[in-house]
Amino acid sequence: MAQPDKPIDGRRARGRQRQELLLATAVDLVRLRGLPALHARNLAAAAEVSPASIVYHFPTRVDLVQATCVEAMQQDLAMLRQATDDLRANTDLRTIPIDELAEWFLKLVADRQGPGMPMLSFYLEIVRQPELATVATQWVDDIREIATTVLTETGAEQPASSATLLQSTLTGLRLPLLARPDLDPVQAYRADLARLLHWILDR
């Protein structure tokens, strides 16, 4: 018979809560200044704790960066899943106008461009820290799964492969949007994305 989980004592619970708060602060720090700024001293200043407190939870910068990237991934995926659930609850995806669907995808790009971890910084960090590749792989796979869900319900004949194409297209928009923060992705790319969706959905 399986033994019940042991209750987490108060000290461990407080430690876990502190770690979660530090990671939330770390993600905000990266959003503002990029991954190169993520060091114990900078995070300690942002979180208003001692550097020793950071090192206690994250002994090395490798540990800190990896945990922060996982936290950013989880936040991003939670936002995407919520947006997808809202779309499915309020819209008949089999009859949604193509322009409206294109606008929905592009608004997600815009929303992630602002509050999301800078992807370019994340990609560069993977080169320096190859163990982050597993995080990147999971991130990409889960986003593709979300896109596949949407395209399946719109009636796409090949939703999985179409989701890969769509994901690559939307990811490719991030660099020009970084270069042109004043650019509205909906106005700039809706017509182009609508043409791609017309082809994917054959309607």
C-alpha cells in the first residue's frame, strides 16, 4: 500500500514560497534587461534580499538561469492555454472568418512580445548553456500542440504539420518586431497570415 505524502513543514513551505517569488522577480528582470543581466547580485537588488539568499536557492548561475527559463516557459504556456480556452469557448472555430483567426494569432504574438521573455536572448543563452536546449524543446513542442488543437477544431486536414508551419511563421515575426517595437503586427501582417491560413484550411 502506497504511503501518503509527508506534509511539508512550515520551513520548507516558506522556502518554496520564497523560491517562487524569486523566480517571478527573475522573469521580470529578464523581461526588462535580458538574460545577461540575470546574476545573483542583480536579482538580490530587484527582490530586495541579500545575495546570499539567492545563492541559497540557486547555488550557481546555471541553476538560476535554468530555473528562470522554466518559470518563463510555464508562464508563457499558461497564457497561451488560457487564450486558447477563451477562443474555443466563445467562437465556433469551424466557421471563424480567416481574417479574425489571423488577427487572433497575431495578437498573441504582440502580447507575448511585451510581457514574454525576450526570445532572442533566450536563444543566445542556449548556445552558451546547452542544457537549456531541453527547455527550448519542450517550449516549442507545447506551443505546437496548442496550435494543433486550434487548427484541428478549424477543420485543417493536416493540423500537426500545419501547426509546425504556422509556428515557424509566427516565430519568424518576432525579430522584426524586436527591431520595430512601434510596429503593430496585426496591421502589418494580417493579410499575409490570412493568405497562409486560407491555404492551410482550404477555405
